[in-house]
Amino acid sequence: MSRPRTIDEVLADARARLHRLTPEEADAARSRGAVVVDTRPAAQREAEGELPFATVIERNVLEWRLDPASDAALPIASHDLEVIVLCQEGYSSSLAAAALQDLGIHRATDVIGGYAAWRAWLQQDASSAGGPSDPPPLPPS
């Protein structure tokens, strides 16, 4: 019988398989056609804001929606899909991206620091010349 693993060990194993992206790298991949998938629950998106270009697929149905063999698959589902999974801070997205890789979606990855890091990067770049063209809506003050 194998010993129980901690979530930190599971997360480290998941991340060891991923080529995780900075927000800037993720934005460049999105510009090349990668699909950004926001897995955060509706309440969190409402409270924290959203990226207007992200496809929302909540975590509890992610594998079914992106597995091309699933009856619930979205039209974009493909084993060759470049998908960037996004959660609030980049923890559950690492586990989700690894689960997609387990399904054969070999180009799945996530964003270091999650939505919070991407939003901070967009806000920083939007204040300088040449910032991204799609800044996210900010939550109400």
C-alpha cells in the first residue's frame, strides 16, 4: 500500500509536468490563438473581475467540456488545443491543467499567479504606452 500524499506533493508533481506561463507569456500565447479558460466560480468572477477574452468553464466540468471524446465537449475541444487554465492565484489551475494533460490535451498549462497576477500585469501595462488592448473590467470599489 502506498503512503498518502499531501496536496503540496500533488501540486508539485502537477507543476513539474507543466510549462507554466507568466501573464505576459500567456497574453502572447492568446494572441497566437491559445484559448484562455477561466475556471473560477461565478461568485469569485463577480467579486474579482473577469478577463473579457477568457472562456468560462467552471472547474467541476472542465475535463468533460475539453475532452474531445466527451458527449459534453465544446466545439473547440481537441487533443492539440493550446489551453491556458486560469484560477484566482494559480493553484487549482495547475491541478486542472495536469488533469487535461492526463486526457491527452498535451498543450494545457496555467498562469503563474493566476487571474490576480494577470490583472496586475494588465493594470501595470495599461498605464504605460503599448499596454494590452483588452484590459479587464475592475470590480466595483
